[in-house]
Amino acid sequence: MKRTTSKRLVTISDVAQSAGVSKATAARVLGSYGTASPVVKEKVREAARKLGYQANELARSMTTGKSKTIGVVVGDIENPYFGQAVRGISDAAHAAGFDVILSNSGEDAAKEKAAVRVLLGKRVDGLIVTPASLYETQHLHEVQRSGRPLVLLDRTIPDLAVDAVVTDDRRAAEAATRALIEAGHRRIAYISATEADDPIYRGPHQINLSTVMERIEGVVAASRAAGIEHPERYIRLGANRRGEGDKIISELLQGADRPTAILASDNVVALEVFKTLRRLGLSIPQDLSLIAFHDADWTSVTSPPITVIAQPVYDLGFESAQILIRRITGIGDAPRCRVLATTLIKRQSIGAPPELQESRAGLQKSTAQIG
Amino acid sequence: MKRTTSKRLVTISDVAQSAGVSKATAARVLGSYGTASPVVKEKVREAARKLGYQANELARSMTTGKSKTIGVVVGDIENPYFGQAVRGISDAAHAAGFDVILSNSGEDAAKEKAAVRVLLGKRVDGLIVTPASLYETQHLHEVQRSGRPLVLLDRTIPDLAVDAVVTDDRRAAEAATRALIEAGHRRIAYISATEADDPIYRGPHQINLSTVMERIEGVVAASRAAGIEHPERYIRLGANRRGEGDKIISELLQGADRPTAILASDNVVALEVFKTLRRLGLSIPQDLSLIAFHDADWTSVTSPPITVIAQPVYDLGFESAQILIRRITGIGDAPRCRVLATTLIKRQSIGAPPELQESRAGLQKSTAQIG
DNA sequence: AGCGTATTTGAGACCGGTCTCACATGTCAA
DNA sequence: TTGACATGTGAGACCGGTCTCAAATACGCT
């Protein structure tokens, strides 16, 4: 039954009255602007402390037009990839005195749109977005029109002239593919988690993420350069949904002319590959070689440890926030796309394809681990 | 050189003027309160659409006193544990029409304090905090005094009468310890990532997290019940810092009377155990048995798969947000501590201790609900 | 028609800060 | 003494919404 006595919070007028000065003067002292004599300053500070005054940032933002807050919309916070990126954003923002409002789009363009609108409504000073779609971008154009800076994270949108911070996915995919080719592979699959109408890749029109586009280009380019014909046939999409990954992978591995190597678009897919392989009784790298995007910490303790494409995810977030804040502070040069390099970390998940294996002897450490 | 023409955003007065009605009427239509005739409604909406009006939520919050925003302070977003929890919070919040402002404390009480203050300044309607310390809690009392609801996530603070959502760490630790004892272990280590002045455990005064406290109690209680003397000697703290984990683990394993089983406080520590073991040439479960808190997805694909204590992390977040929102909406019953059950998922990282290994008894898979 | 009641509408105060501007006071030079 | 100029302070407008209140209009009924 206890009814919270509607606590009216202490305002600057209360402090002013208690200190015996005008509202304007109290505001000058507590807001650290304008001038005030030392005596008055002390009086006001004392009164503020006594009353437990705490500025209403909302009111402050209202008049100044600045909220010292940046809005962030990511695909999925639960994914460690975005977790790291958000940490980078958060660190850079706080270092510059900004706060972060976070929203989750679930990789759904409609939700992203709603989130952006809400953030604009909250008058964030700028936005960082990992756009869920290359095509549904009206809301992002809206951001631009509102005059508030926008930075795209991890993905670009060609027809939108804003800053972006991405990794060099094309070259990363190329390098990974080349590594597999050098090990002797000719049938190389790329399995992506990206949403698509059909798991079988039929062409770029199915893809709505720049990263996926680039990676596919990388895989295809490296394959073509090695004289591999029709490399696209081993590309699969939509391995994100529960169960779907396992289905795609096992169908791929049990079909005729099965691939001898897999390039996984992220560590969740890599995990799926591991599980499916275990279920099918296949092992890495004897039966299948594997490279995964994203150097998640656990990839180094599996048996065998996984060769990965390490992406500077934290930096991706950190830099995007820095760039955004520079824009907010008023740097007006042309938007740029900052491309961060990736690293191929070779561990032990790459071997020769089964048909080329002759010296299989010396490599196993102890008894073959069975899952 | 293009100077952004300081875009004054469209306000409700602009819309009102354009629609030929008063500001109050336009506000009623666009804010969906009060009444307005169908004709007027249409006129106003049309004008708003034409001008691209978007409400200033700041101004709205100012007058209503509600911001429809909840503040969240977690230890480390980068940690998948918190990632999942934040996702839960985010989902519950959005479902109820609330937004989330996220802050990172880095498990540092001072930063947490600052973050809480900022969030209060932004006039969030309520707060969810994973308190970094049992003792530095002035800022949390401050929240209470400000009259805004607070929910503690994952950890409790005994002298603070607020809602909390936690897992039953005591019983979880007990169950895990018992499982190890049943497998024949008598020398069981608990390695915690919690910050501490000294890695050697000397007593509760070193601990400033309720979870850690409870887990230690659980381990000790189960050990005592099995007649194990001085179980505390295998407790180690501070395995979080880079390199520190490896040092603690290898010293523990190379010392005299070394433990035959380890209980790891989270999956990061478990990872460290894996790495150190590999470096020392030891294997699981032949040389050491392992149980880890938190069922991170990768724990099922290591060799061997790790037995874990699965915590309903997403639910933890989801429920805490729900409880908070119920409080915001005005339910005034006494604060409660909601305790969620954990599950011991038995995989294959538990074996008999080396000295008892003769019959490599059946390592069966099973799960058991603990709470 | 005339009255009571319900519905629409507008004027203006208000939220809690910032900011402009005018005025008061102090300092110093001529 | 007076004027020029810096400094400190207060009154009050303002940001963009909401909300109260009273006036205006519409509606229902005798």
C-alpha cells in the first residue's frame, strides 16, 4: 500500500533559492559556463550538494540541441562479433564523453527502420548502424536528411554517401580460398549465415549484404584464377536458422561431388560444421578442411584448432565511433570508407583433400578423438 | 566547404501552422491524447507527413516525466554471458515499448557509479545493474532515493531492498562439486575470474560479489559433506586478467598435492584451463576433470565436450526487464529476489581421478535439473 | 426554440535547463 | 570626477512538447 510520494527531483531553481541567488546564476555555476564570483560559486555548490541536486540532462539537451549520446543499431548483440564491436564503440564513446543507446535489429530491415526512427526521436547526436539490407535504406537517407551524422559499421551501402568502417572481406575471402587451393582443394564451399530465399546460390540478386557479396566475389575470383570451373555451385546461404545449418551442411557433404573444404561465414556456422561433421563421423582435416571468419576465442581450443580469418572487430567499433564523433564535432570533409585489414591465422584445420592424401601417418597426436 | 545549413527540425508548431490549427490541437492529434474531430485529425496528419514531422522525444519526456527508457549497466558486453542477458533485456523492453541505454562498467565500481549517475541524469524510468561490488553501493541507494525502480541482475546485495534476478549459484556449485565427488575426486579446485587482491583464497572478506560468495559456499559445503578436509585450499581468484589465468592454473597443477578436478567460474576461465592443459601436455578427463559455469555454445564441440552448468542467461535478462517494467508501471509490492534454476549438463569432461583409473567406466551423457 | 450536456478547440502555463541582454558594480586612466 | 571597460548578476525568453482550463460549437431532448 505504500505509495511512493511523488518525489519531485531537485531542480536548479531549488538550488538557486537555497543559495540565495538567481536561477541564472546557479545554472552558470552548475553548468560550468559564463562567469560567477568565487564566493557565489561556493555557495551554489554547497547548496547543490546539500540538496542532492542532479542536472536533468533531458532539459539540458533540449536547449543545447546536443544530447551527447550516440545511437547504435546492430544485427544481434548476442553474437560475440557484435558484442566486441559494441564494446569498441562504447569505449570510444565514453572516452569522448558520449553515451550509447543500443538497439537490436535482429537483422530485420523493418525493425532496424523502427529503431532508427526511435533514436532520431530521442535526438541522438549521431548514429552507427550495421544495415540489415543493401536495398531498404529509406530510413538511412532520412537520417542524412535530418542532418545528423551516420556511420555504417561492417557493411556498406553503395548509393549512400556516408562514412563506413568495414573489413576487407573480398581479399580475406580470396586469401582463404587461395590457402585452400594451395593445399590442393578444388571443390570449395562457402557457407553463409545470411538470410536468403533459397539456400542454393543463384546470383547476386539474392544477396542483400555488401559483406556477403564481397566474400562471394573473393571466393569466386580466387577459384577462377586457379582454373576452377563454376565455383558458385558450392555456395550456400541461410545457414543461420536453427537446424537449417545442419541440413545445408549435411546435404552438401552427402551429395555427389562433395566439397573437400568449407569456408564458414562466421563462428556460429563453423560450430554447425563441427557438429554436423561429428554426427556424420567425419573429421577435420582428414575428411574436410575448414576455415572460418571471425577469430572467436574458442576456435583455438577445438581439436583441431581452426584456421580463421581474424577481423579487428573491436577496432571496427572503436573507429566507427571515433569517426562519428569527429563528424558530430563538426569535421566536414567528404565521407570516407575506412577498410581494416584482416589476418589469416593458420592453425590445423586445413589438410590435403582426401584424394590427395598419401602420408596420413605421422600427424595424429594421440588416439583419434571421437565425439 | 559545404556548410550544413543548421537544419531546424520540424516542430509541432510548424505542423499546426501548416494545418491551420492551434499548437494544442496538433499536439493532441500527433500525441494521440485528448480529442479531435476526424477532419482535423486528417488535416494535421497530412501536414505532419508533408513536412516530415518527427516528435522530439526529449521534449515529450520533459513534460511527461517518463522517458520510456531503461538504463542498463553490465560488467562487460563483450562477454557472451552479458551479451545474452542484454539480448533478453532488450527483447523484453522493446516488447513493452521501452528503449535501452547500455553502459559498460568493466566490473569497476567507480565506473559503474559514474554510469548510474549519467543514466539517472538522462532520466531513465528505471535501471538494471549487475553490481560490481557488494560494498560500494552508495550510488544504488541513491537510485532508490530518487524513487526510480532498480533491478539487480545476476548478483544480489543483501543490504539493499530491491528486486533481483539471479541464478541459484550455491546449489549449482554444490551439484557440480557433488558430481565430481561421485566420480571419485577429493581434491577439487574452484577457479574464479573475480577480481581479488591475492589469487589465494583467504576468506569471504576478499570477495565482493554475491555469486562468488555463494559458489564458494556451495563447493565448500558439498566437500565438507563428503568429509573432505580444508577444501578452501584449492580455491583461486583473479583468473580474469590476461596471463593471470594461465599462471594460476599451471601453478595449481604443478604444485604438490595437485587437484584432480577443476570447477571454472565461466567459459573464459574454462578456455584458459584448456589452453594451459594443452601447454602442459595434460588431457581431459584422464589427467583432470573439468566443469564450467555457463553453457557457451562452443563447449559442446571441444574434445572432449565440457560438462557445464547451464544458466538461463537470456531469461535472467528478460525477467529482470519484465520485473523492472512492472515496477515502472506502478506495482508496489515488496521487492523480491527471483532465483532461476540452473542445469548440470553432463558431457565428457569428467572422469575418475588419475589414482583411481583402472576401469574406464561408462561416461554417459545426461542432464539434470538443479534448482 | 431553448436548455443542458458533450465534444472540439485554442490560449497559455509548465517542465528544467540555457542563453541573451540589460543593468549594477568595480577598476583604472585621464 | 568622469568616462571606458571588464566583470558579476538577474529577468525573462526559449527549446518543443504536454496539460489545464475556459470558450466555442455541436448535439439531444422537451
